[in-house]
Amino acid sequence: MSWSRTFDDPIELPDGHMLRTLREAGHYVTALSKTDQGKPHWQTAAHELMMAAERGGILMLAEIAMRQALARNQPKPPQAPRKKPARKYRIVR
């Protein structure tokens, strides 16, 4: 396998750049500070990238790990309100 394998969908970075290959994602991870590289989500992403590039691992797992690591510090979007209130049921015995 090779570091030049491309992701199915490019991964968008917070600054607007795109990661298209395993090599670009690997360079991004290695450019992080040592404290960030030591965090578990970046360790997982780096591991999956190496598995996909060097040992024929699953490319989708590397892509998912990168997306999760990038989304780690972003706030979650607010939950949409329910269109219809939930019904209240009574238990009849």
C-alpha cells in the first residue's frame, strides 16, 4: 500500500484547506505540537493512518479517525426542537 492513497471525500480543515491523501493527513498530524500529538484522539488518528498506508489497513477507518480528531474541540450543534411533543402514556393494570 502507499501513502498516496486518496480519501473518498477530502477532509476539510478548520482553516479551509483540504486533506486529500494519507500523506497530507500524516504531515498535518506530525505538524501538530507535541502536546496535541500526545492526546488520545490524535494518537488513534496517527495509528489508523499508518495502518492504512503501510499495512494495507482500511482507508475508511483512517478517514473517520481524522474527522473525529478534527471535530474533537468543536462545539456540538444545538439539537433541533421536536416538531411534535411526545405523548404521555398511562400504564393500565
